[in-house]
Amino acid sequence: VGTEEEIGRGRQHMKDYERSTASKLHDKKTMVMRLGKMKQRMIDHKKLNVEFTIMKNDDQEPYLGDIIGNTVTESERFDEKVEMMEGVGRPWHSLKLGYYGKAIIANTKMLSKVLFRSQVNPVSEQMRKKVKEEIKQFMWGYKKQGVAWTKMMLPVAEGGVGLRDSKHAASFFEIFGFDR
């Protein structure tokens, strides 16, 4: 949406939709985030002719499991999730799992912490390395030992430990650049 008038027209279309479907958009719960050229313009409710909440340029808002806002950094989006990966992996160390068991935990419980955000936000090379290191630390502990990373990434049928779950983590591995 480019102008206040377009926002107002869009709201009028939504009112038409509400009348025909008995749906209701709650204006006071609806937020407008200014993007592009609109970031520099001041918008008020009178110009919009609607009671939407207007986000300030430095506001951040949780939205569908992510954070939106003009100033949200990659670190704010991912650091907490990477820490959660470590928290998920920690209790499993006391069970002395083998590499196959660890691969299952990494594929399902750990990677799920960052998967969604990695699919809807750009991921830098630095963040890719951070996530990869978290997985490596879980798999090996603090020392590299045992199975090489390249072997871990191979399917079990090819002599690996299956650290790639095609149903749940394939897109994660593509996004995070986990090469074999």
C-alpha cells in the first residue's frame, strides 16, 4: 500500500467483505507498518480515516511466531532460537546417545527451533555457521571425534548417520547451506 488514501480504500473493501461474510476486522487490533518511502512520512488516523494502530519506525511486534518491524535484526530473530537449540540438546547428553540417536534429536527437536524463521527471513552466512556449530557441538561435544561431518550428513543407506531429515529439515539444510 502506497498512500493513506489507498489504506482507506483498502479498509473500505474490507468493510464490504465483512458485510457479505459476517467476518469482522478489529481496527484497533490492526497495525500499519510503514515501509519504503512511507517510513519517512507521518501518518495519522485522520488521514487514514480508520483507527488502525500505526507502528513507529523502531517498533517491533511479534507476529505469527516471528518478529516484524523496520529495525529488527537477524540477531534479534535468531539468537534466542539458537540458544533454545542448545537447551533442547543439553538433557540428551546424559543419556549417552549414539550418533544415530543424536541425529534424530538434531533433526526433529533442535532444528525445529529455527526452521520457521529461516524459511521466512533471510539468513546470513554468519548465522548459518552459528546454527551449524550448535549442531556440531551437540553431535560431538566439545571435541571433534568419531564420525566426520561429511559422513554425518549422508543418509544411513550410504554409510552416514542420517543428519538430514528430508520430511522435516530438507529446506532447513538448503537454507543453512549444510553441504555434504
